[in-house]
Amino acid sequence: MIQAKILVIDDESFITWSLKQHLEKEGYEVFTAESGEEGLEVFRTELPDIILLDIHLPGINGLETLEAIRKINKEVIVVIITAHGDIETAVSAIKLGAYDFVEKPFDLNRISVLVKKALETINLKREVTYLREEQYDKYSFNNIIGSSKAMKDVIALAKKVAESDANIILIQGESGTGKNLIARAIHYHSARASEPFVEVTSTAIPDTLIESELFGFEKGAFTDAKASKKGLFELASGGTLYLDEIGDIKPATQAKLLRVIEEKTFKRIGGLKDIVVNVRIIAATNKNLENAVKDGTFRADLYYRLKVIPIFIPPLRERKGDIIPLAMHYIRLFNREFKKNVKGISPEAEKLLMNYPWYGNTRELKNVIERICILEDTDIIYPEHIPSELVDYVGNAEVPTAEEEKASFNIPPEGLSLKNVERDLITKALQMVNGNQTRAARLLGISRDALRYKMQKFGLL
């Protein structure tokens, strides 16, 4: 275990001697200085963890020495030693960044407790720094798999946003496309990286509790409010609040969100005081908010405020170039986790993966690779290792029926809307089979899951 270094700066030789003797017995490496100038010199050469600094020194005094120390290193912990009754000066030192103070004459055991407490603070700070750096590495833009042009464009835009002062960002994309990953990468590559990243999934919190979770409440605001509680906006102060599934938030809460965005203030439930908040809001949704505005389920003013900087993540089926690189990434991941040695994917298996539509996007692909790595004992993934439902789907999609081969469609000279044609075909197919989705999917030559996805897309569910 590395010895903690302590520097004692005091012009009374008996004080420096007694502290050195006592602290060395407790296993610390101790350096002493009898003036502020000497103390700064020792500080620069020995880089101590803790400094015990007397206020009254010859030459530059304790407060001036403290200021000089803080200019060199703001992280070092300084405990002030002050004369009895000189509390006002000690308070000034605390305001300048001192950790704590102790009055003369002091009990050496009190010094031991202070030093131990200070070291715990140092270790905690180091742990936080380590975890923050770990998060930075984990959510690096370099770790986002995406060789397709569409994904490269998303990453380039997210990098620009991260470096900017923009405090409202909207990420849109289907479930499983990686909205959370992009949101975290933006946070950990921004000036707010050292501050909290607070995530809230709207659908995971009951409607009756969402406001109290976001904005907090005061004691007595409602029956169970036994004490005041900070909301997520306050907890995220200085950092990022990630609002997942914002399209599911009720209109009443939408109005309060709009106020926070526009005025940067809010009140706790049951509170009268305006709380100023400095937070970057990253909102995410798998819904078409434009349609929600038209339907009246989402406020138009909030939507237009959110979409100042929109980031759209395309579904995996529209960026097929990412499928195999992602699959190989997941193989490496699960090789480590399950002590497997899968080296690659055969060309036939690659073709199956490339031709499957992945309506669950990267999440579905990850689950499929995980299942293969757990259940199959192979170094190369062949078609027989791929789940049968996926193989069957691709097989059926590749073999058109006689009716499909004979089918033709005339495009009128004035043109048409492909979206409207697809919606009308689905509607007619459902009408023909009295709403039976399995039979309608069969009529259209697609899977039931694909049909349900399209029905949700066109608002037919």
C-alpha cells in the first residue's frame, strides 16, 4: 500500500515536530516547513496528499499560501491550523477552498481523525475520477459500430452537438437502434462530462408519479410526503437529463417540461420557490412526434422546441453495411463473457443475417448472437446455428408465390405516394380477412411481426 504524504507548514518548531512524530507513527510520510515560501517549495517537489497549514506565518501568511497552493493544485486537501478564537479567519480559509480547520491547542487524536477523514475523501474522489474515465472510454464515439454512411453521418452530427452549447437535443429512432448509446456518448464527450448523467424512462414511471420524480416535492405536498425530495432535474444539475420515451409523457407534464426548457426554472410540487436549473436535456422517442402533434397527443410548442437539433438513427435494415460488423462485435463481447472461441460467420450465414429485416434492430441482433454463443459449440457460425424462425423468415421472403410473380402494378402519369399505397394495401388485406393479422400477413407475403410493425408505423394498431 502506498504511503500517504502529509506536509505540515507551521512556524512553531514544537508543533511541526510533534505532528511529524505522531503522524509517522501512524504510517504516513511527513514533510515539514516553517514558512509559506518554504512550504510551497516542498509542495511542488513532494506533491503531498494533505497539507496541515497554520494561518499565522512569517512572510506570506496562511491565507496567501492557501491561495497559492490552490492555483497549483485545486484537488489537494488543506486543513487549516488556527489560534483559539480566530474562527473568522478559519471561515475565510474554508471559503478559499480549505477542507476543514482545527484550533490550537489541539488534541493529536483529533488530527488523526481529520487526516483519516481527508484520506477517505481523496480515495472517494479518485474512485469517482476512475469511474468517470471508465464511462468515457465505454461510451466513446470510437466504440460505436457503424461503417455505413447513414451511421457515420449520425456519429458526425452527435460529435458536433457534444462539443456545442446546445442544451436541447431530440434523438429519434425505432426501439433498439442505439438512442441511449448516442445520448451517453454526447454527454461523456461534452463539457458536462464530469457532471451527472441522469436517465429517466417515462414508460417505467406511473403517470401519477412522473411529475414528482422529475420536479421533486416539498414536505407535506401530499399524504406520503414526509420529507422534501429533490427531483431528477435537480439531481442532474450541471449535467445531462436523458428523457427516454418522451412521446409517452402526458400533456400536463409536457406543459411543465416546456416551462423548464424555456425559462430554465421550475417549482417542486407543493413549493413556492422557483428553482433555477442548468441542465442539458436529451429527449428520445421511438414514436413519430409529428403524427402525435397532428393527433393532439403531443404539444406542438414542445415538439418544435425539442426538434431544434434532431438526430435520427435509421433502423438496422436501412443500413445493412452495419449488420456483420455489429454481429462480429457481439461475438467478441460474448466470447469474453461465456469463454467461447467463435472466430467468424460463414458466407451463407452472413447472407441470412443480411437478408433478415431486424425489426428489433441492434437489440434483436445482439440477442440472436448471444443465443448462438451460449447454445452452440462452434468456432464458425453456419446457417444451422441461426435460430430457425429467422432462417424460415428469410427463406419465405426469398421465394415469391406464383401470384406475386404474376402481379403487376401500373403507375399513373401524375405519380403516387408509396406510403399511401402501402397503407391502403395493408388496410385492404385486413378487411379481406376480418382483421386477422396472421392471414393478412400471409396475403401480403410478409411475417406477422413485419405486418404489426407497419401497422404501428401507419397508425393502424
